[in-house]
Amino acid sequence: MSQGRLLGIDHGLKRIGLAVCDPLQVVARELMVIERRSRQEDFDKINALAEQEQVVGVIVGLPSVLEAAPGTYTQADTVRLWVERFGATTDLPILLWDEQLSSEDAKELAKLQKRAPTEPIDDLAARVILQSYLDALHDDLAPKIGAAE
């Protein structure tokens, strides 16, 4: 299995949640919430954090689209376009991962951490997405990403 920290991203229209895992890719922890500014500023900040955390790959939550009519532009399309643009700014491998129910799980984590109801939980959602990927990876249910694939 590849080793090294992975960065989890919960893409939102107003905020981007970030999480990171340990080098053995076992446990994810929340890192921070970025208030969206410009695409370039956001990408610069994410890339600087990735370098600082010695990240070897990026996992981006992809919203499930269960009932979109054909030809409808969805939130998943927005995320795919953002990932395509972000990918042009980094050499890190990027994997899209289903983020189904991550917001609900993040709300539960926020309660456990006694966060104020008005406090953003995007970082917790990123943690849930990344942990979901790590768990699937360890069960051989997810593709490997990162160094020495």
C-alpha cells in the first residue's frame, strides 16, 4: 500500500473544508476551513497546505446525484470542473470520492466536539470523506492513490 499523508477536500460554494490523514493512511483529522476568495487564492492556499503537510495525494468529495434530470447541471458537475482546474495547479494525484451522507456525519461530529451551531463544519465533512476513503482502501474497496502506486 502507498504511504504518505492524503488531503481530503469538501468543496463548497462558500467554503472549502480540508482534512489530512497520518502517513500510514489510517486516521483522518480535520485541518481547516478556507473561506472562498478567488480560484487562484484558494488553489494557492490548498497547494501551500499540501506542501506543508507533505501530502502525496488528494481525495475530493463528489456529491451524489440521485435524481438529476438528463442534461441538468449538478453540484457534482461543479465539483468535477473545480477539480479539473485545481488539477492544473498541482502535480499531486487527485481522486474523486463519493461524499454521500458526509454532511450528516459531520453534524454528529460537531455535536460531539461541542461546536457552536453556527460554526462551519466543512473541515469535519472533509474528515468524514477522507476517513471513508481510508476505510474503503484498507478493505480493498478503493483504488490506491499517491506515492509508489
